[in-house]
Amino acid sequence: PSFPPAEASSLLDPHPVPDEYMVAKVIGGKLPAIKLPNCHTDLLLFLFYAWQEDTTQLVAASLLFERGWRYHTVDKVWLARWPGVTPEKKTTDWEEGLYQYFDVKVWRRIPGWFRLNYVQLAEKTSILEQEASLQALYTRPMRTA
């Protein structure tokens, strides 16, 4: 394949892609549906960080929330209660206990003792107005023109 020469000032401009790289044109309709609700939590965490400012990030955040994960708006990390462990102390404003958090630097879940103030935890992502189109997008293969 031959690619057009890229000028330094035009790296962000769209460039033609050779047909042999357009695999979705050939097999796009044959791919199985992508069902994010069935995906592993680690994949959802990856999608949240890899698809920033994209609808995929919102869907991943919503699904993480449904699985018991909460985004800490101050520390900027995802946290969840350690499986099978309830908080040792709990008030109307906070709870304290053993949690797991996702550390982006080492890309794994790490146990830790936390006091979580509820006001510092993000609410569930609101994607209601886009829910029908998102449902369609993530339950069937994408097609390209």
C-alpha cells in the first residue's frame, strides 16, 4: 500500500486509508454482537480510560456503577467494596472499610482501607436520552459505509 506523505502540520487531518486495512467493510456484518454488559470488569475499566470523552466511556462508567464500583471525584480512582466484606463503620455521610481500587499506574486492582465520604463519589452516569441508540450500538456489530 502507498500512503500519502504526511506534513507535520496535517497529522490531525483525516487521511485516506487503503482498502486492505478496511477490514470492517468485508467482515463487519459477520462479527458477533458486542455486549458490554457481559464483558469483564477489567475490560470496562480499560474502556473507561481508553475512550475518554466518548460515549463508550459513559457506557463503561454506567456498567461499572451497576457492578458496585464508584468513581472517587477527588482521588480520581474507581473503588468497590472488597467482595464479601461489609464496611466496619458507616454513617449517613461516610463509610469505612476494606475496598479495592483500580490503580491506573500499575493497571490492577489493589486492596486498601478507605473512609469514603459519599459527597466525593460520582453519581451514576446519565445516558438516558441516548439509551436507545447506545443499546443498538453495543448489541450489534458496527457497519461502515
